[in-house]
Amino acid sequence: MSLTYCEKFGFDADKITERLQWLELGTTDHTTAQQLQKDIIQPNADTIVATFYEWLPTLEEARILLVDDELVVRLRQAQSQYLLNLGIAFDQADYFESRLRVGQAHVWVGLSLSLYQCAYRYLGDLILRHIDYQHTDARKLTTFMHKIIALDMSLAIETYHLTHVRALEESLDRSQRQQKTLRMDAATDSLTGLANRKTIIDALGRVLQQPRQESHPVVAIMADIDLFKEVNDTHGHLMGDKVLAEVANRIRSALRDFDEVGRYGGEEFLLVLNGASLTTSKNIAERIREHVHSQPINLQGLEIQVSISLGVAAAHADETTDSILARADKALYAAKAAGRNCVVIADA
């Protein structure tokens, strides 16, 4: 169920009462509103509208909006209806609803707030011209006119303001989401959904710079799919890509929530374990190896058995990114030389 304009813009009974109090519109003004309609507006509505639409096209911005005769006819009808309701039951939610709707309609057609204010001033002046200032009630009618014009204009301005603020908020939200998406795209490997090479190396660099206890070092693990070239040569690169993506999923599922993993390049992965002992890190590496090798990868009925080799290096004091990567890579090559599908710990 859609919200009314009063609900959308927060005009409950208290806020309606507050707005009327600001403008000193009270119960006695209802009688004046009826008199204004009977003596001034109703007898002169056609003339007021005709004069208004003779003046409006003289403004360049308005002329651009008045694109065809049919639109002008509809606008004149709406203007006449608006005049014949001006001030009637001004303290009711329906009155506020109709005025907020008018403001929203002007926003939709692209009418600037400045033009709206100037045009409304001119419309009010046209009504005031028909008041006989020799009449005993002229001052009362004029005072009421100023108050009801101020009420209607304030509601339209409220609509303009809140609509544009919300549009800006939505635009900012879209922009932030787009920026977040762009940042994620820039930091993510498109094939595996893991962090890309730069992102995972930067992550390793950050944790190496953080203070850490000697019993819980930073650990880097280099992992490489065994004989991956044979997968590509036998089944094609499309199948190879799917195997690579599935291996990435299996690696991720074997890690702790706060561990980090990225695609280092080709079929090679870099894992960063922060706050893990060497024993824990070796257990995690073994779990990854088992996750990858325990079940064949099933692709469209084709089962492909793969394995992975891993080299584990615990960071030394003041170790650099390059040095720990070199040690993990050396351990990885030792795992390959040992027959693949195994875990090797780097020399201390």
C-alpha cells in the first residue's frame, strides 16, 4: 500500500496544527475563506485563469514547459479547480494532501522552485486585484489571502525540498554502491571471485606490518594446482577455467572466516593466515589439500581428478613481503619435487 503525501512528508495531525499556528490560521478564518470564495474567486475565476495564462508564456522557462495546446488546456482546468478549493477546509489533512500533490506535480514536470514562487506570487496578485478595498472586509480578506498563499507555498516548497533531498540521497547511495562495486571489481579476480594478485599481496604486506606475538606468527601459503596444463590440454581452457573456479571454492571453504586468499597467478594461489601457529597453519594446508583432492570435480558429467601442492612459510621478525613469498614459493617447489599433492613447511 502506497503512502499518502502527508505520510511521505511527515504531515501528521501535530505537524498540520504546528504549520497553521505558524501562520496564525484559526477557526475564524474558515468564514473568511468562504467569503473569499463567494465574493472574489468564484465570480472571477475564469478571468484570473485567463490572465494568468496570458502572462505565463511570457516567461522563457515556462514557455519551454508549455509544449502543446492540450497540455495548456489541462493545466488551465487544474488551475481553475485549485482556485475554487483555495482556503476551503484548510485545516484538514485532505487540504494538505492536495497542496503537497500540487508541489509534487510541479517537481515531476521540471518546474523550478524559483519559477513556481514567482508564478504563485502573480496568481495571488491577480486574486487580490479583485478585492474592493472600499469594502469593510477588504483588510480581513487581504490578510487571509496572504496567510493562505503562504500556507500553500510552504507546502509546495516542502515537497520540492524533500523530493530533491531524497533524490540526492538516492543518487549518493547509487554512487556509493557503484564505487563499492568498482572497488570490488578492481580488487577481485573475475574468474575465481578471490582477491586478485595485487590485493592479496597488499593484504600480506599489511599483516606483516602489524605487531604480532612470536607464538602466533603471520603465515603465507603458496598453493598450486598439480599438472593443471594437462587439464587444459585434455579438456580445453573453458573446462580448465571451471576447474580453477571450483578449486578456488574448495580452498575458500577450508579456511577460517578471517583468513585471506587470492589468485596469485595462473593456477597458483596465495593464502594469508594471521594469528595462526605453524602447527595450525600446517593443519589448514592439509585440510585444503584434502578438500581439493578428496572428490573429483564433476563438470557436466565429466569427472576431473585434481590435486594441489602447498608451501607454508611462517614470518620471521621484520620479514618483508618479498622474502616470505620467496620462502613459501621455495617450499611449494619442494612439494612438487616430493611427488605433488602434499604440504611442505619452509625452512626456518
